[in-house]
Amino acid sequence: MAYNEHPFLTDIKVTDPTPMPDNVPKVDEVGATSAPLKSASFFIGGFCKDYNEDFMLCKNENNDPAHCLKEGRKVTRCAIDLLKKLRENCDKQFEAHWQCLDKNNHEFYMCRPEEKIFNGCVLNALNLKKVIPGSPEGQTPINLKENPIYRPRPRT
Amino acid sequence: MSNTLNTQDLPPEGGFPSVRYQRNLPKRGPSGSVLLLGVTLISAYGLYRLGQTNLERRNIPTSKLFYRDRELDREKYWSRIHLIPLLQAEMDRDLYRRTLATQAREQEVMSDVPGWKVGEKVYHTKRYVKPTVVVIDE
């Protein structure tokens, strides 16, 4: 028997095994969990800026999921590309940072030492810098602040 | 008569000692005004520190006067904003695939109804409307 269910406000797992039609090019999904994505987010934003903005402009034009599939594939490919590059160049530092985020409620301020090492490595290897948009000019960004008020309790 | 005069009560030689009716406590510790000032200073420093903490954490883009630190929230927001296209693209692909599958199923179920349009919108608009229900086959 078929019945109606809300697409997301439900506790029933709605699965549909039907594969994508063949005329749509195949693309791998990113497959990373929240912590690595959060750790790499500023680099994804910098590295894939053009693709991301293109995709969001396309979505602004028309919200139909069928309308921006091509742009969406580019976004996903770019993100996978970047994650691969991070893995190749800064595997250890990346791992240390996202493990720290995972254990600390995804708070950036809890993982500044790891972040500093990771950001330095990425800057050397991929020439990507973490920039927080909207920071007031002439003020140290929070990730570079020497003595922030928000800091982790001393680790024992 | 003379006997009575000799036994009358008289003050001692040099008079009575004075009566001590005042407490005699030594002065101890700082005065009240100093304590009040100290408490005020401590509270002022605490409030200043609280303000600094709020400025570092919150993101209030309203007042130019306090347009200072408050970077932690902006950092968090931007890390999420950077991930939106990625997550949205993935979700779109999934929704597109599901929509096609639903329409194929609808085609199959309604094939013997003449004049049935598969995937026809219930809303009179050209704008895309997100599906609000999903039909589950059990």
C-alpha cells in the first residue's frame, strides 16, 4: 500500500534505490563527514570559489534541482579534488585538525594549535589562505589572535 | 544621736570612679567607603571583561560603535556558507533522481487513465515548488 509521508519531517527512512538515468553524467559524491568538511571549509571556499558562486547564481535563477545539475557536478568535483590534494600534501595535519574538531563539538577555538599547523601546511603546499570575510580592517582575525578570551581549558 | 552621725555612708576617698557606658573597640580593616569602592572596581572590571567576551563571540552587525572583534560567530557562519553549494549540489542530485523515479512509477500506475499528465504540478505557477509529500511504497 502506498501512502503519503513528509519528505524530511519524518522518522521513516525514505529510500529509493532507483539509479540515476544514464544521460546524466556520473559523479562521485564527496562522502566526507562533517568534521573534515568543517576543517577544510575555508579552503573549499577559496579553492572552489568560482564554481561555488556559479552554482549559487544558477540556483538563484531557478530553484529546480534539474536546472543546476551541471554546475553542481563541477562544485562536487572541485571539492573532491581539493580534499584529495589536502590528503596528498597535508594528510597528518588535516587529520589532527578534524579529529580535534570532532572531539570538541566542532568549535574552531578549541583547536587553534592544530589549525595553525594545518593552515601553514596548506599555505605552503597549495597556496591557500584562510580568510574570514567581513573582518574589520586593521584587526587581527580571530584565528590569529594571540590571547583570545575563548580558549580551551588547559589539557591535562 | 552622735552614734548615728558616725556610721553614715559617704563616697570613698577621691570620689566614685566614672561609669563606663561606651564600647571600646579597636578600629579594624578598611572603612566602608573603601570597601564600596573596591566592590565597584571589581564589578566594573567583570562587566568590562564580559563585554569583551561578548564582542569576541557574537556577531551583531548592527552597531558601528561596537564593530570590533566578535569574530567567532562570523568564522562559524562563513565555514558553513562555504559548504552550502557542496551540500546543496549533492541534495539536488538526489532529489532529481528521486523525482524521476517517482514520475516513472506514476506513469506505470496511471497508464490506464486517459488524459493523465505525469508529474503535473498542483500549483498554478511556473516557479519550482519543492515536493511536500513523498509517496512510500510498502
